[in-house]
Amino acid sequence: MNFQKILRMMEGRPGHYLVTLRALLSTKKIGKVIGKQGANHRTIETEFNIKLYFHSESDGYGRLTTSVGYPIQTACAWRNILFQIYDESPRFSNRLEIKFLVPLSLSVKLQNPSYSVLSKKQSNQCDLAEIANVSGVDLILQHEALPNTTEQILAFRVEDLDPATLDSFEMAVRMLATCFEHYSHDVYSPVNLYYLPNCAENPPIQSPAYQDFIEKNNIRNEISHSNDDSQLDIQTADSKQYHDPPLVHDETVDSSNFTV
């Protein structure tokens, strides 16, 4: 890690905090982001004043990619990454999405209106619903954590790469980064078991703090799903209002369940 770069970034934005976002990118498309001899990688870091790291290994989930920066610059960088990945892809032949990783302890709060950072108290709306409705981006939260981790996949999905849609995606990422900034103690908690490539075959050592956390909060059971549905689909719509969404759903939630 380039600590001098991080220190310069911190000096440039006093009173704000750096945010780390982790995502799983397609191993087939990651080369577009890195570029020839790392040219695109360096351009993204310089243009948006962030640090971007690519894990040296990958598995069936994708290539672990980590960004470190302030929320505004981070959102701009991920907008650029989304565009580079899908710019030359035939329309509608692929899902235009970025799969972010969210710790379970933060995921619980993002689904609970009582912990909302983004919405007004009287709206009784959780932050995931707020991001979907304000930005217009579809959010798909996988109920199950990745094997041997306490991280879930939260996909941000769009249908096109026109400027307006990219603006919406950038807004959604900025809102998510704001939540990460506000709940940094959950993002960096010692009870977290972070995803690493091939974690399904190589379980990490679980700390006493993690075991105590699971026993007290039963987090894994709250988030897990009991039937065939494996994801919570949070989409934009304006027909019905959904109050106080529970942590466990019996069916995929469609776009009509969330409004501003």
C-alpha cells in the first residue's frame, strides 16, 4: 500500500474520512480496467485521487478489487470502471452491474429504517430503499454471506451506459460510500471475516470476538434465507409504499415495494 499517497489524500480533505469499497469484478473484463501495462489503472487513480488495488488471484466469484478514497471521488471512479467494463459489450447481452461487498453487521443497518443515514426520519425507509429510489439504480442484495465470510454481495445494476444512467449509478455509489463512512466501526470491525479468493476452500481462523458477535446477534441466521430465493431485489418504483422492511423476506421484493 502506498501510505504516502493515502496521507496526501487525508491532508486534502480535513474533516472527512477515507472509505474502502470492495467489489468483485468479472475476470474476463478486468483487463479493460487495468489497461495495457496498467495504463488505465494509473489514469483512474490520478484522475479521481483514489487508490485502486486488484487482488493477484481470482475464483468463481470474480476478481477482488478494492478502492480507497473519499465518497465523491470514489463514486466517480466506480462510474468510470463501470463504463470501461461494459462500453464495448452488446446492449442487454450482459448484466451491467458492479458487485460490492458489504459486511453483515452493516447490511443489517442498511435494511433497518431505525439506522438510516440517508433518509428523513419520517419517511420510515431503510438506506437500501433510499439509494434505489433516489438514484434509480436497481440494488440486489444476496441473502447468504459468501462462504466462510461475513460479507454479502450487493449488486448495483443498470440497463444502459448513457450519461443520465451513469449519473444515477455515481449517485448510488456515493450514497453507499456515505453509509460506509458513517458506520466505519461496522465496516472495519474485528468480528468481520472478509472475503478472499478461494475462501470457500480455505476457511479463515475465527477470532473469539467473532464467535461472541455471532452468538449475541445471531447475524448469520437473520440474513440467511430458508427457501429457494437467495436475494433481496430492491428496485425503483412509484406505485406502492413499503414500510419497515424486515430482514428476512419470503419472496423476492419487486420494485413496487419501495418509494420515496
